[in-house]
Amino acid sequence: MLLATFPVGQLQCNCSIIVCPETKEAAVIDPGGDPQEIIDRCEKEGYKIKYLLHTHAHFDHIAGARAVKEKTGAKICLHKEDEWLYNNLNKQGMMFGFRFDEPVPIDHYLQDEEELKVGNVKAKVIFTPGHTPGSSCFSMQEKDSVLFAGDTLFHGSIGRTDLWGGSFEQIIKSIKGRLFELDDSTEVIAGHGPNTSIWNERRENPFVAE
Ligand SMILES: [Zn+2]
Ligand SMILES: [Zn+2]
């Protein structure tokens, strides 16, 4: 699996491109902004984007989805519990002073434990509600174990739960019950800021350390 992670949009959401090296099929995780940059990066390498995988529907993780979909035909994937947030993209933006294009319909609802195939690479959905009702993480077990954690788990912190539909109890349960089941060696790509590991967060994260 090839992997590139780079910050997009005003809130610098970490967007990732994962690619099957044999088929050049790709998935973009959290196209939260700068859609042209995402398209250019993929076109330059000859990647075919199959899925746009969203960890949740806050605007800083979905605002680029429509433009990438319209250009590439990729499928927009999101957990159903976040659909109401997705449909209110513009209301979300207004609260932070941004304007966005109306969202286009979701193509595929993510399900807990579902495995999505990107060429010969597999991404497994782990449903982790708390930051939002439909928050989900993506786990990849290739040569190394990698987790795309969205805004559920950060280096030394966790996602805020004071926004629409957030739940502190749920996010703690999701992290301890689901993410900490992963191998300690798992590299965690957070929705914002630096990468971390399950090992590190299990020991040092003040919200969830055991
Ligand atoms: Zn968020
Ligand atoms: Zn975010």
C-alpha cells in the first residue's frame, strides 16, 4: 500500500490517499478541502479514485468531496448516523464563517466491520461514535498496521464532544473498547496534527490512558 497524508482546507484536516500499487486503484480519506490538489496528486500518478472515505461529516472533513466526486466519479462513503450533519454542510460552515457548495448524495453507507477493497488493499471500518454520532475509523492491516482515526483520537488528546450530537461517554467507550483492541504497534493518523501510535496513546493520553 502506498500512502500520502497532507493537510487540506482552512482547518488543516489531514487528508490521506491510499493506493494499491498493483492496480493503482485509490481511496481518499477525508477530502476536507483543496479538491484540486487532491485531484492533481492522483492524476499525476495515474491513480483511479474509487472511494471517498469519510471518518465523519464535519465540514473540515467533507467540504472537498463534491468537487472530487464530480471530477473522478469516486463514491462518497459515510456512516448513516452522520448523514444529517452531511446534509447540513452549509449550516455548519456558517457557524465558522465559511460557505460551501450544496453536498451531493451519499453513494454508500459505511457499516461497522465492513471491509472495503481498494485494488488488492483492504480497509476495515471501525464504528467509533462520540465525536459525532456516525464517527468511524479505518484500519488497514498491510505490512504494517495503520489506523485513520479522524477526530476520535489525537496525539495526547481526543476529539471534542461539545458539537452537534457529540458524546463524551461514547467517545471514551469507542477508544477504549475498539481502538485499543488494535495492536500496540498500530500507527495512528489523526484527523489533525501529528501521527501517533496505539502504544503511545494507551500509555500517555490523559483522557484514556490505562
Ligand atoms: Zn470533527
Ligand atoms: Zn476535524
